Amino acid sequence: MLPMFTAEATGLAALRAAGAIRVPQVFECGAVDEGARIEIEFLDLRGLDRVSGAQLGRQLADLHRHAGKRFGFDADNYIGRLPQENGWHDEWALFYAERRLRPQLRRARDNGMEKKLTELGESLAERLSAFFIDYRPQPSLLHGDLWSGNAAALPDNTPVVFDPAVYYGDREADIAMSELFGGFPEAFYAAYREAWRLDSGYESRKTLYNLYHVLNHFNLFGAGYLGQARRMTEKLVAELRG
């Protein structure tokens, strides 16, 4: 557990240092006897509403304006219970193929995903740069696991995010993840777009970014996500062929 707790503390520290969004403070993290312990600030949280959602949208845009020189992060971390590889790359498409899609595809193959689908995923990873011909994302500081279960608000409507999987990547990846499982108010998206407009190709890349999380859910929870992974992969490959 210690590596997971350490990654959590490191991610929260990176978000806190950016100063854009409220995060819980980490008081202690380390080994205890034969186990591990992390002590985090208790916060009285509730679901996002229109007001706090809009504020989070603006603050997320501020977070994303914290740019790095390269794509990646100083240390690997976790996405759910599974390792998330980072390292540094100059090219976003290469980073996303090598550090995101391919590790999940390897796990999926080991977890029983049909060979034909993993090979289709590999062909997608091989040609990933085609999605970025007219789009050059900057390395933005990302939350990395921004679904509705990892964001909430204090009683005064101050947004709070937690349980991050931080790295420097395309800001669209955070927005795409927020749409995957629903739960964010429409005011969140409107405020984000007002603060920083999304590129017109976002809708295509959204599927690409969310495939990573769907493959991760297949690897965590099993075959219930197989159909969704297949549909997303086939859609993306068809776009490349078109």
C-alpha cells in the first residue's frame, strides 16, 4: 500500500502547489509496522451543483494553464489500483501510445481479452499521430482521474478534487474523463469552455482518451467493459481509415 499512498500524497502536493483548485492536505504518509498509513485532512463534502460546478470549470482551466516542458511526470503513479506509467516524452502522441494505451492493452491481453481486439488496439497505437496532425497540445498539469467521484464541494461551494493520477498531458484528457461516467453539472463545461475554448477536434479525441479508462476498467473489473472497449477501438480505427 505504501507506493499507492506515496503516489497519492505526491499527486495532491503537485495540485496544491499549482494553487488553482482546493485539495485535501496530507498530514502524514509512510510505513507503519508491516503496513502503511496516509493521514489526510477531513473535509465536509457534498456533491457539485451549478455554482460549485461552474467554479470548478474555471479553476480547472487555471490548473491546465500550469504547463510543463515535456509530457509525463517525475514518478509513476496509479489509476485506480493499477500502475500508471509516466516518464518523460517530447511528443504527446508517443507518450500516449507508449505510456497509456500499450500498457493497458498488454494487461488486457493477459486478462483474457481476445487477440483480435488487442491487435486492433495495437494498430491504433501505431498510428496515433494521425489524430494530432492539426492539433499540438501543450503539456498541461492534469488531475488524471477526473470523474465525478473525485470532485466535490465544501459547504461554501468551494470545489475540491482528490484521488489524482497527475501528469503533464493534453488538457482534453481531463475533460474527456469527466464525461465518461457523467455526474458533472453542465455549468462545469460551460465555464471551462468560456475560460479556455476546446479545439474543434475534441469530440474525436475524447473517444481516444476515454479508451484508456475503459481498458483500465476492463483490467480492474472484467468483461463487463469488453463491449464498450471494442466499440471505441473499432470507431477510432474506422476514423483512421476514413
